[in-house]
Amino acid sequence: MAPSAWTFIVPGDPNQNTGGYRYVRQLATALNTAGQPARLVGLDGQFPRPDHIALDAMERELAALPEGTTVILDGLAMSAMPEVLARHSQRLLLVGLVHHPLADEAGLSQAEQDWFFDAEKQALASTGTVITTSRYTARRLRDFGVTGGRVVTAEPAVDDGVFAVGATRSDQSAPNAKVLRLLCVAHLSERKAQHQLLEALAGLKTLDWHCTLAGSDTRSPAYGERIHSLVSELGLQERVTLTGELDESALLAAYQNADLFVFPSTYEGYGMVVDEALAAGLPVLSSDGGALADTADKPGAITFTAPSSCTTDRPSPA
């Protein structure tokens, strides 16, 4: 393995086209461009509650790194394996990258929330610096024993070369007077709350609209199946398109061909897609869950209150 000043570790394929994975890739690219050798490693196994394959993969990767290497660990990969991190915390410079705490994921039982909270608190204790993608998450981490002096907040930036298409929207992509084209970009999951969006749209069948749900339906397989079934149950087969995960060019086309971006997510650690949609020239309707109250507080975006019944029992950072 060639020496590297920086190693980023993420769960699964590093090339997944989600906001979080794009964020990590941009960090690694920026370091390499600046002459700081950086490599990006994806771990096999099950996440976020790791199986033995994931635990062994993290152990092998950390053990193979030279002493003193700076390792930036994505929260999805590191937060539930405190014992592995503790074994390497003295010889490596471990940095946590937390988009949002795993205990704040929607759909968890109280026992699961408690398990993730305890595991992540222990894992973060083995890190030095902790990077968060929002001030909201930085404040939330106080509950995990991460004090302000250890936290660096680095909010995501929009890649203007990819998403700034608003100025070049053609006549073909101008709003259609008859059909309002809605777009939601998010993998299908309980927290992203596509079921709430579908249920709301089902009450608007007298209006002319079409909604595209762009995002993986396999990251949370049971929920993905639920959404596919719900489309049929609500009689929305002709009104809703499920695309699966899109590559960069297809995602850009989706933004260009939409009239309104809708984001029902009940909780986000930042919400990069809001910035991407605004950069693409789309008005945004978003919930105010988690950091979205700040991220969507921009010209061109309005928010609605995230249903409290769909959020976990977490403190409100202040």
C-alpha cells in the first residue's frame, strides 16, 4: 500500500451517489489537489450495526496503516464499533466525520436508540477531532460528550460545475402549464419519509402533477418495498416514478426537468440536496427537521414543520 497522509473510510462502495458520499469524495479530491495524498476506502459488511465482516474489515484496514496516519472515519462506518477504534486510538490520528448521530435515525425502537447512543459515545471518545456537516449536529454531539474544542464544522458546498443549471434551463425544461413536475432526491427510508409525501399527494388527484422519487430503493429494502406497494395502493402508478439511484448525468437531468423540489425528510444532519436543488434553479419545499431549519432558510426555499411523531426522542440543540 502506497503511503498516504490521509485515509478516508466509508461503509460500502465509496462511489455511491448520495450527498454524504459525494461530500467525502470532494474532501479527498480537494486534499489530493492540494498535494496532500489522500485515499478513500470502502468497507465490506453490514452497516450501520456492523456484522463480523464489517468489524473484521475495519480492523484489517486500521491495522495495516502506518503509525501516525490521519484516518477520517465516516460516522456510518465507525460509530457502532468502539472496541475496534479503541485498539488503534493511540497509534493513529482518528478523526470522526459525523453527518448525524446514528441514534437519531427514524424507525428505531427505544432499545435500538439506546444501543446506538452508547456505542457512538464510546466510539467518539477514541477520536481526537470530530468533523460535523452542520452547526446543528455540532451542538447535538454535546450529548455524546464531544465538547466544542474538538469539533470542526465544515458545511457542504455545491459543485457549481454539476448542479448550477438554473441559468441554462431550456424552454423544454420550463414549467409545464398543465403538469407540475415534482422532484424528491433521497434514498427510500423511514427518515426521508417518502410515504408521507405520497399520502399527501394522494389527496391532490384533482390537480395535474407528476412526482419523481429519485434514490436507491435497496439501502433500506423493507421500506423500499413499502413505497413501491404504497404507490399502487394509493392508485398513483401513473403519477409517480421511482427511478432508483441515479448517476450524476441522470440526476442533473432530473433537476433540469423538474418544476419544484420537495423534501419531506423528518431529520437531516445538513440536507445537501436542498442546496443542490436551489443551485439548479428550483424552488424548494422542505421540512424543518434537524438541520433543515437552517439549510432551507434561504431565498427560494420554504419549510413546514416536521411531524414530531416521526422523529426520535432527541434533544433540540440550542
